[in-house]
Amino acid sequence: MFDVRAIRVYDRPDLPGSYTVLVDRLWPRGISRKQIPQDCWLKELAPSTELRQWYHNQPERWDEFRQRYYHELELHHQADCRQLVKRASQQTVVLLYAATDTHHNNAVALKLYFERLECARRYNAGWIFHGSGPAVRDAVHQAGGMWSRQHRAWVLPGSTALKQVHQLLARED
């Protein structure tokens, strides 16, 4: 299991059993602290004020924004990020944000960054599988795997899942 979701705070998220984190530097306008179910507010994981102002909701800057944001995270917040990635392997982690753009915001970028960290962890552990086609994709997803664009391989949550995928595909032959 690895489950990270970016949800707009104004959509009134309510996922029982999830670990909910507000990841904006500023508290959302018009929302009281009692209105949102949050386990913590990690404003330090938000982009720096300078980066946020530079990006200023300009989707054409999205790729560069993500690169700069990831650099900030790698320099200053690796421990917090790894802790949330580890938690996402145990329970759903919800990243709350206030931005109106639901596709280009710091929570979506953070979700992608967490997925990248998890893929790298699995790849480095040797839990990889190469293959393509619907049967492979379905077997890997069933075992809790993820596609790693960086490694161009399927990465699985453990050696047991890797064996499970091999067994599922062997039965189809």
C-alpha cells in the first residue's frame, strides 16, 4: 500500500483513518481550525515565500517550479518527507491545500515528490519488474506496485509482491 492524496481544503475532505496534513504556508482564508480534520500543519513543507511568489499560479512555470521546490525539499526537509512517505505505506496520507488550481499547486507537486521517493526506495531495494502490456500492468497494480518514470520499471512494495507478480504472470502463460 502506498496512498498519498492531494485534496483541496474547501472540498471538506473526510477520509476516516487517514493522516491529514495541511501543507500550505498560510492558513486557508475563511476556514477555522475546527472546520478541517487535520493531524498537523506542516507549513515548513510549503514552498518558500520567494518560490511561491515567483510561481504565482502560472502553469507555464509548473515544471521549473517543481524542480526548484524539490531542491528546497532536498536541502531542508528530507526527514519530514521521508517520515510522510513511510506513513503513506501504512495509511492514507492526505495533503490539504487551498489553491484554486487543482492540478498545479504545491500539494500536487509534493504528492509527485513523495511518489518519486517511494519509487526510488523500492528500486534501490531491488523490488523491480520489467515488462509491459495489460497483463503486467494489472498484475503489478494488484500487488501494490507503481510505475517509476525515473527508473522506467515497475517497483513493488516488497520481495513478496515481486514473487506474487511472477506467479500471476506464470499462470497466464
